[in-house]
Amino acid sequence: MFKADINEIIRRRRSVFPAQYNSKTVSKELINMLLENANWAPTHKLTQPWRFKVVEGEAKDRLGAFLSDTYTDITSDEDFSPFKYNKIINNCKSASAIIAICMQRDTKERVPEWEEVASTAMAVQNMWLTCTANDIGCYWSSPKLINYMGDFFDFEEGERCLGFFYLGYYDEDEKNTSKRESIEDKVQWME
């Protein structure tokens, strides 16, 4: 397995968009590793709220058709963007796989919902860092369309979609740089 310094992996983590992906397929083995690493995210009271639905092959085309049709249905003629419509379809076609990021609310509501959303986001960060360590591009998209995913997926009671995690290999010559302001501007020390 590829090992790298955790600081390097964290600083290399980037959004790599579906339009940047090449045709190389992300293996089920690697997807399983992403999901296993996601499963080790912190979770208050062990609610383990993260749920994932892996969409591959023809199911990606069905998802693209569903999302683009839903976009058409919920968008007024004056707000409709052919560019956005085509981007929805192309994102699904370009990705090697799409993981629907879902959250299962604890039925006993032992913790506030925001903690379960935060746990799910930490699970996604584990996937993202695993992708970075293995040179896989990924991107978390959370369009308004996620509110309609109950018409595509079978959800358990209290489960909802928080977004889509697009996966794909990309050519190394793609320069993905990021900037951060100094941490000193964001921290207040108290003694």
C-alpha cells in the first residue's frame, strides 16, 4: 500500500472535478478501501451515521438522466441553463464511480443532528485523504438536486443524501494548487 507523510497528504488534498478525469477505472478494491477508511471516522455515541451508495456503470447514466430531468422539472425557463444541464450529465459520464453520501439520523436522537452531519463529513474527509494518497481525483458536490434523491434511491427512515462524491483518475500534469491564508490569522492563543 502507498504510504506518505500525513502532513503531505493533507496539504495535497484538492477538489479534482469530473471534467478533469481520464478514462482509467477506479477499482472496486480501492473503492472498498475508501469506504472502509470512511467507516473509521469519529462518531459521538457510536451512531455511525454515514451511509454510502456506490453508483457505477449504467447506473451512472441512469443517475445522470434522473438528475438532468429533475433539474429541468424544478427550474423555471428563465433560470434554465443548457450548460448546467449538460454538466450534470457529463459529470456522471466522466466519473469512474459516484458515491452518494448519505446520513442516517439516529432514531433515538441521542446526539444533535449537526454532530451526525459532522461525523459524515469526517467520513468523507477520510475518503478524500485516501484518494489523495492513491492519486485518485475526487470532488464532493452538494447540489440542490440532493433534496430529490428519495425518488432515485431507496432510503431508510431518517436517511438523506448530503451530496455526491465523484471519483476518477486524472493526468498528473493537471496542476491543482490551493492557497490558504496564514493560520496565525485564524487562531487566538489564551494563557
